[in-house]
Amino acid sequence: MASWIDYTVNGIIIGNIYALLAVGLALIFGVSRLINFAHGSVYVVGAYAGFLAVTHMGTPLPVTLVIVVVVGALLGLLIERFGLRPLQGYAHIAPLLATIGISFVLDQLVQLFFSPDPRALPSSLLETRFQVGSGTIGALDLVIAGVGLISAGLLYWFLRFTRLGWAVRATAQDRDAAQQMGVDVDAVHRTVFAIASGLGAVSGLLVGMYYNYFDPAMSFQATLKGVVAQVVGGVGNVPGAIAGSLLLGLVESYGIALFGTSYRNLFAFILLVVVLVLRPNGLFASRRQTPPEPMTGTFIAPSRPINVPPKALLGAAVAAALVPLVFPHPYVMQTLINAWLYALLGLSLTLIAGTVGLVSLGHAALLAIGGYTSALLALTFGVPVGLAILSAGLFTALLGTMLVFPSFRLRGHYLSIATLAIGEIVSLVILNWESVTRGPIGVSGIPSLSLFGLELDTDRSIYWFTLAVMVVLAALQFRLLGSHLGRVLRAVRDDDVAARSYGIGLDRYKALAFSVGSFAAGVSGAITAHIYSYINHETFNAQLSILALTIVILGGMGNVTGAIVGSVLLVGLPEVFRVAAEYRVLIYGLVLLLLVRFRPQGIMGTV
Amino acid sequence: MPVLHRRLLLGVSAAAVLAAIAPAGAEPAKGEPIYLGVSGPLTGPNAQYGAQWKMGFDLALDEINGSGGIKGRPLAYVFEDTQSDPRQSVAVAQKFVADPKIVAELGDFASPASMAASPIYQKAKLVQFGFTNSHPDFTKGGDYMWSNSVSQADEQPLSAAYAVKRLGLKRIAVLHLNTDWGRTSKEIFNKAAKEYGAEVVATEGYLPDEKDFRSTLVRVRDAKPDGVMLISYYSDAALIARQIRQSGLKLPIVAASSVYSPKLIELGGDAVEGIFTASRYFPDDPRPQVRDFVARFKAKYGKEPDAFNAYAYDTMILMAQVMREFGADRKSIHDGLAKVKDVPSVIFGKTTFDIQTRRVTGAKNVELVVKDGRFTLWDGGTAVR
């Protein structure tokens, strides 16, 4: 029994830390309807700013806090001014990509300035500890809880009782109406970003002190946990975000208590999916609240896509097929093989996210399912590789659709977050289900690619095989989009109420599109596994899901040629920038930002 | 290729500086350099390890090129960043394979990235030397996969003997990184600990990016161990040690040799005081190559070397020796690795490969304890009071 008190205390302590992150994310989401992927980077910058202040200027804690808030707020203003304001009026998907780009740039800058080594941030003032149960809590735990509660209280007061706060709430409810009533919407966004980022930076500092540890790589995990916590509490709901964070901390702690450490995140993400499916507004939303995200037609705004004539496409395919003959350099071929494999992933996501509007943030899970299925079929049961890849595609279509089916009733960001969670769940199941997947040891000795008993053992043959698979699936997708079915799918995306009133069974069409898309992703994962000969749970990670989305947004949502162009660019650019060594990811992030800035509808345009 | 030029300049200028101070008789290397390809993380979540590799490599190159290089030609490396991502490591592999200047490849860091590239290196008959790849299947990728990474089958029984036989632990709680390395190590450690007569009362695997261990430690406490074994890297070991102390547990902590780094003490502070660990080498070691390595590392970088610095340094020295003795082309290096004998090494004392497994056995082990904020030789006291 005493242990349960300890688990509860520990859960609240860690929830406390998540709350600091979640409040900032909730505030930005509430007003700007945006998951700010750069929030974790602001948090990292906050930790380093505090570190500099303490070590170089010897500032006491209160002064350090003020410095960090100011740095964070300024950074928030910059992010808003250069990353998001130029994109106003475009679909919500463009700013999402912009925040991803900003987070690349910020993380890299921090890494270049401060080296990637982890650092210590000693907090000698706050070492006092109090006995609670059989463990102790430190003064710093109380400071963190205090900062969380005070900032939530201040926010509540600000939103409720000040004119600017009213303006923020009005903008959150209806941006256009607020603007017509004379609210300076830009000022509102600026304020929100400054407050949220100031808070994010402080949380970086406090968490750095708490663990006496911080490094530039911690930003992604911070964003992830913050997003989960605020969705559990109710997106955009500040008190809800705090409650959601505490709940998340408790679930993790009890999950460890019951099943062991390696199951920790599994429970967190299962909780998230359950909450989303049962109460899409979050656990703490009032019933009177307006329906979540009345944004039919605004999440993905159609634009005029660039029409490539079929003859040009055919020409491009032929040209691609001739590469190994004209320019037989293995490095170029390997890079293009990667590009074709990503293009398959892009085709999959562009259909699911672009055409049907289910923006998935967990697409790497489909690659993993495909990769493991094919690898294990070929290795354990001796299934010929060609057949194994095909079966893997079909199995991925089936399993992927089944996993996502309960989430089909969700829309916009809610569905994205559900898929993010499902992606993490798949990866954790792979890690823990050792009897089948071999856990962290991974699957090695996967047979190399072969077709009808014919070994594809040259770079050239692998190149032609992946290109052919990609071209065939792309052609099928073209055919699908041009058909009656394609129009139905777009109708579901653009206005699901109207679509339903025309007698379209939404779930069925969504499931159909999802399974077609999952097939392509599964095949891509399967081919990858046979090329690599070794995969484990880290081969298809969450960063890959983000990359998939980047490919699709960059190419143009729902656009088949866009997915291919996007993947060639995103695979090619980091290779081209190789000469820049350590600076290459920084340059890549900047190019990404410029592309979003000047082509927010995607290079080839949204279909 | 600016990268090449920069490296070349770096190598040559370092050689020139050394030439000025080198004892008479050692001619600095000049002429067209011989290149090794390095595939590893310079950006992304594992970037810190790539940075440590570079320090070790550069230190070794100063020494090699200051004393004649490879038969008069300087040795240099081309470091291609892969973020330790398999998609990039396969592309880099193709790049190296197609570049006739590259005579052997070192890396990558994590198993998924290294082993995905193995088929390419094997097919092209270019040696892939995975010096941090302890995955038991790494060298099974083919006869061009070699590794001087310390085998866990070698290392973990030593840790177990330290914890059980010498420190007197009887009920051990094991916390391990849930990666291929941590998983393999844990299996071998648990088995060895049982053979020595101890009981493993709890085994908890955690993910590399985990920062909070409080609830895990409640589980550990409830298993009533008399000591904790950490199969961790230094950064997570520091986090765990702090939280063990904060949650009021007064258990002795033993940690795998991978925590040996000045960073452990910087990050862990008072909490790592009294941690028992081991290392491949120790600054006060009587072996001349260790003293020399530590002294020159401190002179060049102003800090103590850690395990990853040492692996990288050893590897570069080994490759130079192989090339000096057997020739600096792809085939000679492959054949030479099988023939080379007793290369001076910080980690092994002397490196000789087992031709069957293409690995090195017999890593040195020094038993240490953290005392007054420094790693010191273990004085023979038991941990269990």
C-alpha cells in the first residue's frame, strides 16, 4: 500500500513537469489552432539561456527566470513573425509544416553553438528535500508546481478580465468576426506566442535543473509529451491541460507499477487514444462547448494544382528508368532508391491525408508493420520474398485500417494526434512483444530482394524494381483519383456533412482509402527491410512519420506527382548539402521554411 | 569537395606542427593522403557520440602522421554524417564503395544504421569496421564486417564478478537500456550473476530518451535488492543515480564500463559518489600507451578522455598499423586484419583478432569507484555493510 502512495506522488511530480509544457501548447492551440512543433525547441533554448545566465553571469534564480522568460518571449515573437504570420489565410497545414521547419533550425543552432554534449545545470539553492511517503520531494518540485499553478492562474485572469484577454478569446472563437469587431488579430497572436514561449522556455530551465541534465536532443520528446497531455485535458483548454498532464503522469506511473518500465509510454498512448475516441473534446471540456474545430474545408484548402500532362509524366518515368544506364553511379542510384521508397510512403499519406483529409502523424507504423511482416514471413516460414512483400502490403492494409477505424469519427488535429499515438503504440508493441518481433535485438539476416527465384543482387536491378513498384502504384492512384471514387473521397474531405446527406457512408470510404494507402506504405516498409537485411524497433521511428508528412505537404496535399517530387527533394536535399557537414540539417530546415513560405499550398499544389 | 580539402589541410597542418616537436628520426608524412571513410552521427540525437569519435580519431592521426604516416603518406578520414539513420547510412555506404580513394570504412554508431549498410560493404568487398557495434550479429553480416567493440560476452561476466564476488551483492536489481546492446548485456550479466551465486530480483528495461525513473525505482525498492546494477551510458546513469539518492534509497550502485566518462561526474554530482564501475583503461595505469593517450588527450582538448574517445583512438591506431604492415588497399586491409598481431591498444592491451568471429577478446578491466568526485581505483572494500 505504501508503494501506491509513492507511485501516486511520483506520477504527480512527473505530471507537474508535463503541465509546464502542455499549458503553452494549449494556449497556442486555443488561439491559433496550431500544434506548435517548435515548442520543444523553445524549451531547449530556455534551458541553454538559463545555463548561460547562471554560469557566465552568476545570476540568482529569480533573475535567471526573468531572463529566460524574456528570451523565450522574444523567440516566440520571432517564430510568430517569420514562421506563421506570412502564412495567415492559408490552410492550417502550412503553419504546421513551418513549425516543424523552425524546430529543425532551432535545434540545430543550439547544437552548433553549444555542442551536442549533455550538460549539467546545478541548482544548489533548491536541494532541500522533504520526506513524503517513503521517498522525498524537493523544493524544486514545489517550485515547478508553483510556476505551473501561478501561470495557469495568471492566464485565467488575463483571459477573463483584461481587454487583450477578451480579444484573445474572441479570436480563438472566430478570427474573422473578431477582426471585423476591430480586434487587432496580429497583436493577439503575438501576445499568445510571447506568453506561451516564455512559459515553454521557463519549463526548459526548470526541467534542466530538475534532472541536472539537458541536451539539444530533448526537444522532440518534450513536444510529444506536451501534446499528449494537452489533448487528454482538452485541446486549447488551459486548466484542462494541467489536469491532463497530471493524469498522464499518474497513468505512466501506475503503468510502470503494474507492468514494468518498458511499458510506460504504451499506457500513456493507449490512454490518449481512448480519451480521443470516447471524449474527443478532452476529459475536462464542458458540454456547452462549441464542437471541436469547425474547420471543414479549412484544414486543407484546395488550390489550383500544377497540371502535368500525362505524356510528360510518362517521359519522366522513362527518364528515371534510364538513370542506371546513363549515370550508373551507385550512390546516386541508392539515393534515388530511397527516394522511390519514400515516394511510396508519400503516395500512401497523400491519399489518406490529402485526398480524404485524415492527416496521419503515425505513418511510420505502417512501414514497420510491412517491414516486420515481410521479414518474418521470409525468414521464419521461408515464403519467397516477392510473395512476402505482397502479403506484407495486404496485411498492413488490413491491420492498419483496423487500428485506425475507431478514430475515423475524429476530425482535423484530433485524428492527427490519435494516429500519432497509434504509431507510438505499434512501435512499443514491437519493442515488447519479444516472442514474435525479437524486441530490441531486432530481426537480422533478412533475405535480400528476389523475384520469382531471381536474385536482385545488383544496384541496378534493385533500382528498377523499386521504381517499377512505385510507378505502378502511382498510376493506380492517378486512376483512382480521376474516377468517381476519387471525387467521393474529396467530397468526404471537403464537407463530410454534405457528403453524408448525399448518402455516402463516411467510415466505409475512409476505410477504403486508408487500406489502399496502407498497402503502399506496407510495401515500402517490406522492400526496405529486404534491402537493409536488419531492422529493429528504431528503424521506423516517429521522426519518419514527421518526414512523411513533410513530403506530402511540400509536394501538395493529395497530389500524386507532388508526393514523388516532395520525396525526391527531401531525400535529395540532405544529400546535396552533405558538403556542409554539421550545417547540413540547418540548411535543410531553412530551405524547408522558404519553400513553405513561398509555396504554402505545396510545390505541385493541393488537388 | 570542400570537406576533403579541409580534412586534408587539417591533417597536413597537424602533421607539420608535430614535425616541429617530434623527436629526430620521425619524418612527418606528406603527399597524397590515404582516406578512411567514417559513417556516423554528426547531427541528430546521437550527435554527441560522433563528436567524441572525431576527438579520438584526430588525436590518433596527429600521432600517426607525425611519425611517418603510412609509408610516408598521411592518413586522413572523410566523415559523412548519417545521423545514425539507416536510410542515410546505406547512401553513404554506396558513396564510399564507389570512391576508389576510400580504403576501409569505420562505423556506423547504432546497429540499425550499421547493419543496414553491411550488405553493401560486403558486396563491394570494402571492410566495414564497426568499432561500437556490439550487436552479436554484426560480424555475421559477412567476412568484411570486423569489430573491436568489446564483446558483451567478455565484459558482463567481469561486471558480474565485481558485483557479486568482490562487492558481495546477493540480491541485485538490474536496470538496462532497452536497446540491442542493453538487452544482450543484461542477458549475459544476469546469467553470470546467477552462476556466481547471486539472485537477480528485478530487471527493468528503459528507453534511451527516458528521463524520469522514480516509479521504476519504487519497483526496484519493493524487490528488496541489496544493490543496483546499471547497464547504461553515462548520461542515463547520472540521471538514475541522482533519482536513487533523491528517493532515499541507500543501495550501492554498480555500473557497466560504458559509464566511464568525466561527464558522469559532471552530470551526477554528489549522487554518483561511491558508484562502482570498471574501465578499459585508467589514467594512472602503468601501461605506457595508456599514459601517453591520456596525457596527449588532455594536452589537446583540456579534459579527460572517455570510453568513446578511446574506442575511436584505438581504432585509428589499429587501422594505421594494419596498413603499415600489410598495405593500404581494400584487399590488403581485409587480409591484414586477420593477420595483424598484438597491436598496442588502450582497451585490449594488445589487439589480435579471432579469425572465426572477426572480433577481439580479452578486454582489459580496471575496477573503479567514484571517490571525492574522481574515478579512483577500487580499494577492496565490500559494498554491502
